Amino acid sequence: MILKYRKGSPIKTDSTVLNIEISENIDILNKVLRDNTLTFEVNNNSFVYGLGGSNRGINKMGYTYTSYCSDDPVHTEDKTSLYAAQNFFVLKDEEKVFGMFIDSPVKITYDVGFTEIDKFTINIESDDYDIYYITGKNINEIVKEFRSLIGRSYIPPRWAFGYGQSRWGYFNETDIRKVFDNYRKNNIGLDMIYLDIDYMEEFKDFTINEERFPNFEKFVKEIQDENVRLIPIIDAGVKIEKGYDVYEEGVEKGYFCKDVDGKPFVGAVWPGLVHFPDFLNSKAREWFGQKYKFLIDKGIEGFWNDMNEPAIFFTERGIKKMFSKVEEYRNRENIGVYDLWDMKNSFMDMDNAQEDYDSIYHDLDGEIINHNKVHNLYGYNMTRSAGEEIEKLSPEKRMLLFSRSSFIGMHRYGGIWTGDNHSWWSHILLSIQQMTGLNMCGFMYIGSDLGGFSGNCSEDMMMRWLQFATFTPLMRNHSAIGTREQELYQYKNIDDFRNIVDIRYRLIPYIYSEYMKAVLNNEMYFKPLSFEYDDAISTRIEDQLLIGNEIMIAPIYRPNQNGRVVYLPEEMKLIKFKDGDVIKEEILEKGHHYITTELNEFAIFIRKDKKIPYGKIAKNESEIDYENISFLGYENTSYLYYNDNGITREISEKYIISI
Ligand code: MIG
């Protein structure tokens, strides 16, 4: 059951799709809500799940999280905000279980037993918000109920479940062709190559640098004929440049965010000085979304939206402040330690500065609103703008779309990647843990930069990361400019990488089928063990996941391991992969097991009396034969197989068959 409470007159977020009547009196809120703060008692048998892809573990207890979309590329354990703001959680303890969704785009802080170990305190920095209180007989039912409230999740084309190679630093056609050729030469599966900011002319959205891509359209086609798609990036900031159509039109029509004086707000990002499209305005959304046509007309079938927190490198205000600090200290005789830090901070604090956000204004279809009241909606609405218009531009075929920043509601228009992680072992675990909270919030097409974005990825780390990512819907290897090149062919044991990617393609019939059923039924594709098993051990496991209804995984995310302890909450069948095929199958009893997996091996566990479809090796999604499949797992059982054409927009129960 869903109850809705309203305080004040909240800004419309369009996060939800159901019309729920407002209840004046909600028992639990009467007890816990005071002055925009909710306080729940917790103890060490409390579990808080959700909050999207926020930092730290699956159970959010013990730390504090702030919903405030932030362009922070260093995801250390202490960070409280990453790129997204997803305000749905479930609280479960010995007495109760319920879900709550705070529908408000302002800053919201969740102090989950951090400041006070026995209190879970939520602070909403506004007097206007909706709170949905969701009950059900268990967590899965609550999540399902919530997901029906927020509407069906985005569905990409099936080829987007193939393997993708990306890197910031592919400069021109030659670089891209090199990637393509190397994947082909090494016979490694590939469906997508990503274009980062260097394909554009001076980082201007919806332009092509013609020196680097002299015949873009032809090139796109050529690669497409091999069934590989080029997926360009789109940034939020629009370069200020006379004669540049997107800039000229945006100014003329008043579609950019404004400053205090009602002039287009000026910030600086990759193109230098930019204006930010006012994605909170429906006309501006339509206008910007239609711009994707430029690339679609050139054969492009997918996009990734970046820098949409929005990220701001600096503004004139920041620069002025910096210089005035320098001036202030220039003639000082004794510059003290604190003076120096003060001066240094005026340089360092320039990006994503609160003072800059404070001075941005939006036109919400007639109502002028300060940015802080809608900050968390910006990236969401950039991707909504793209999603809505791309659907008009391509009514038949699905297109790939995912975003960096997000808010619940955006899950209907695109997927997300988890942003700038590092080549750290701890970030394999972070990625494993982020997946479940994202699914709870409706984000289904998800994945992390495989191998890590910043830093240098070693061969063994890439191997283990790839083994986990075999199961993430978005399986994209991405890295930053200046880091060690980490395309799979850059390492010594290319065969081992090829073999893992082969397994991915053999499992796509399963992965896609589970994805589609999860979307259709408002279920989770990635689940913590505790959502299905309630024994004392399962409820505490943070490094094993359920994938769909049949598989459990226990990835290796630490260096120098040739195996790990795996907990089986019930009897399961171990399937060990090596060399692109199964090398071992064994039924294991419930309990702890040490499972040996050398660097080039990995294991999955099939739940009791279940089986999964297993295809033949393919090097591209188009080569997968979805009809001629075999099975792994238990015999004398059936599997519910979702099998459509993978590309048209019609989604239906009728594609589910029992096999
Ligand atoms: O300021 O486009 O998260 O994936 O490669 C960095 C360059 C901008 C941040 C994205 C990353 C992308 C990078 N971008």
C-alpha cells in the first residue's frame, strides 16, 4: 500500500506516474516528522537499503549520505554525495519493514546511525515536499509497489548488452579504427565504441570535428556495417560562440538558465565559457532534445549524457574572488600558514561552488525558481529531454541512452553509469554494492567504468573486474586520458579476456531475458541475498549478489586471490567457467565453501531446481542465436524466457515463454 503525505506546495518533479490521494494523517509520520526532520530509532539489527548508487555498502547503516548531485571524481569511503540523488529507501528491523520515498529535489541528508548510533535522521532542506510511505509483506513487495509508483524503467536496444570499449582520449577516426581493428584481430566480442569529448569541434555539442572525422557519416556507417555502434557523449554546457546555432538559438529563445539579472548564466566547462540549457523548462527540453537529430541523422543510435550535475569548472565570480585574494595578500609582509591556505583555497574551491549554484535561475514554465530548489533535477531533465525527443525521432527503434547525474524519474528515460571511479580494488566492491540500491530506485541499465576511470589498471584487476561485469547490463570499459591504456588487447593474456567476453555473449540470452522481466514486473535484476533469504548469514552478506531469479555470484574483488569463501543459503549448482566454456559443474550443499578460481576462471551458482539459457559463442550481439540455446543448471525444470526482436519499442508479456 502507498500513502502520500504533502507538506507545503512542492515543485513538480514528475518522479511518479500514479495519482495517489494525499493523506492528512499518516501514523508513522505523525510520530517521526518534526521540522522537516524524520527520526527513526535504529539498532544493530536494523537494515537500511536503497538510496540509489550512493557510497558505501548495501546496508546503509553506519554512515551519512547527502542527496546533492555532485561532480566529485574521487569516490573515497568518506564521501557523502556522488552524482545522483535517489531518495528511496527501505527500513527493516525486528518489528517492521517499510519503504519511504522523499520526493523533493533539494538537499536531503540521511544520517543512518552515524552521528548517533541509535538514530536514523533524515533532514529535508525545504518546507515543501511529498513523502510516500510504502508498506508490503516483504522488501521485494515494497520495492515492486514503489516501482509501480514511479513507472516502467528504460529499455535499451538488445545490442547494448554487448561489450563496449571507451576511453577519454580517442581523438580521431584513426584512434577509433585502431580499437575496432584490435578487437577484431583478437577476436574479442564488441558491440559499441564510445566517442568522448574529442569528437566534437571545440567541445561544442552537436558538432563534429571535421579534421579528425573527415567523413563522419561514412565512418559511422562503415563501423555499423560490422554491427558495432559509435556512441557519442553529449555535455550539458553549450559553448558561447557567435554563429554557433545551439548557442544562438538558445539565447534568442531564452532557453538557457539565467543569472540574478535575468541574463543567461555564464559558467565554464570544457568548451570554455558556456550557458546551461534550462532543462527544467519544457520548451527548452524539447528544443535541446531535438538537437540529437543532428547525430541520429548521421546514423548514431546511442548517447551518453555527461557533466549534468551540472558540473561547473569556474565562473567569473570565482576568478575575481581568486584575484582579490591574491591582491589582498600580495603586499603582506608575513604571510602566515593560514593566510596561504586561505589564498590557496580560493583557487581550489572554484569548481562546483555553492555560490555559483546559488546564482542560477530556472524558468519552470513560467515560474522563476532558484537553482538550489531544483538542483537534483538537472541531470534527470537533461536525459528526459533526450529520451522524450529521441523517442519522437526514432519511434520504431529503441536507442541507447544513459546519464551520469540522475534522480528518480529519470529511470524511465535512460540508464546511468556510476561516474569517475578509480582503478582501485575497493571500487570493484563498490560497484557490486551500488547495483542493488540502483535497481530499487528503478535504474536498471547500469554499470561502472570497467577497469576504473582514474588511475592505472593492472591485468589481474581488469580480469577480476571483467568477471563481475559479465553480469552488469552496461558492460563498458572506460578510462581517463593519461592513464594506462586498458583496452583488453593491451594486456599479456588476451586469450583470457576474450574468454570472459565470450561467456558474456553466451549469457546475453539470460541477462537480457532477466532484464526485461525485471522491467516488466517491477522487479530487481540485482538483489542482495537478504531480499530472498532470511538466515543470519545471508542478511549480512555484502559481496555476493543474486542476478535475476536463477543466479548467485560471488565475485573476487581483491588482489592475489585464487579463490574465496562463498556462502550458499541453500543447495546450489556451481558452474565454473574457463576458456569460454564450463569446466566444472557440481551440486554444493548449503553453507560455506571455499571456491577456487584461478585468475582466468570464475564461478556462478545456479539456485536449486533452476536453469538458465546458455548460447553459443558470439563476437557480436547480432550473431547470437536466441533460438538455439542450451541450458545450465538443474534438469527437469523450466525457465521463463523473454525473447523479442531486441530492437522495436513494443514490450510485452507475450514474449515470455516457458522453455
Ligand atoms: O571533466 O568527457 O565522467 O566519463 O570521460 C571530465 C571526459 C569530463 C567526465 C566523465 C568521464 C568522461 C570525462 N568527463
